[in-house]
Amino acid sequence: MRGRAIVLFQPDRTFEKLRKKYDLKIKQDKESNFLEKWYLKPVKDEIDFTFEQLKKVKNPNTKKIITIILSRTIRSCRATTHADLATLKEPVTSTYYCGKHGKICKPLFSIFSWWVRYSKDTVKRLQEFERLRTKTYQICLRGDARNIDIFSALEKKNPEFAKLVKRQKIKGIFSSPPYVGLINYHEQHAYAYDLFGFKRNDELEIGPLYKGQGREARQSYIEGIVQVLNNSKKYLQDDYDIFLVANDKYNMYPTIAEKSGMKIVNQYKRPVLNRTEKNKSAYAEIIFHLKEK
């Protein structure tokens, strides 16, 4: 006979005894925003303290680096199970049986270990980048890719660079657009919106999770990506190259290419082997190479 093992897990009584013994306050008093809901009180207190110290930093470059370290740190300190890192479900305030690791895990009660890890890693990456960097210029523009005027936006940032781009135009694009109805991208970074006061633009998101993956949602997604590509073409060279990474299980990208006046000249399969959530099964993405039709 073949049997199936069933694992039953009860809440950790030792943890609860220690919490009561030392009068530890785990949950926050309110859950009116992301930081209050998804961070245990000891963690939130440390985040607040670190953020106040960050405000005192005078050097702007140092401040930017510390901001990145803090952002990376708090993303890893959310009070969620390891199996639900990609899509948050319910806050965790005690030990739990971890479906991802197959053992008893606990939520974090301090940011310190991640703060140290990301501090070292960020400095290491900056040093490596300094060794590899060349005399090129990079710039980040914020805006809606469906209608942003790249030339005008560049002129505000760097007039000389804007002149060069207007004269030579842009050779190509490499991007990974959002996947239709799969991830709540704004909620994934809600900690940064709350802590740093960034404005949210949920209503502008292409293929948002709340719309699902039905016919209407897929059609809306297609139109959104087409608008992005058609707007981008105004700033591209005639012989441009566009590479888009997609998990196109609904076969939408041939339609997207057609509606954008483009053709798919090649497809490269890319296996995805490491995932944050419980499901460890690998799947393949496709890198679509598009050119003018």
C-alpha cells in the first residue's frame, strides 16, 4: 500500500510564551497604509529611525546610495511567508510552516541582517560598475511611455544630450513589459511609495492584476503596448531593433507587432529557473526581436 504523509502544524507555543513574558508588541496599532500593515512594529520602528537618520545626510550622492540600501532592505523585511513574496496574501506575526523551505520559519523582527547584507552588496556593485563603466551617458526619464515626448523631456534634463539624440535618434529598445493580469506591480513597491512619498499611478498601469486575463483585459493590454511602440517609433532610427521579454501564453505579441507596423524577426526562449514564490517549477519566457515591417 502507498500512503501520503500529512504534516500538521500548530502555532509555536514557545514563541507566544516569550512574547507575553517580555511584553513584545508585534502588530502595529493601525493598518491604514502598506508600512503599517506589512511590517511588524519592531521592524517599522527601525525603518522610521533609519529614515530619520537618512534625512540628516548632507552629501547628495551618499544620500542616494543609502536610500537605495534602505529600499532594498525594507523590501526583504515584509511580514509575509516566503512562499508569498511575489504576491502578498496575509501578514504573518508568528512562526509558521514554510511551504517554500519545508520547515518552520518566522517573520523578521529586525532589519539589521538585511541592512548589513545590502550595504555590502550595494558597495560591491558600485565598485564593480566603476571598473566596468565607459565614457557613455545614461539618463532616466519618468513618464507614461504611451505618450511621453522623449526629446522635450531630455531637453529639460540635458540640452546637449537632447541635441545629439535628435540628430542621431535612438537605435533601439530592450524592455520587459508588464505581464497581463499577473502581478500587482504598484503593490509590489508600495513600501517605497509610502516611505519616500512617491505618487502612485495605478490607473495608468498596462495589464494590471485587477483586470484579470480575460478577453477584454488582453485586448486592453494589446492596445496599451501598441501605443507604447507607436509612440517610441517617433524617436527611433529607421533601422531600429526592439527586444521585448514576455511570457506570451496568450500569443498576443504577433498581434501587437502587426498593429505597431512591425514584424517579429526572431524569438529567443529564456528559461526562468529561480522564482521567489512557492511554485519552483521552471517556465520559459520569450525575447521577441522586432523591426520595422
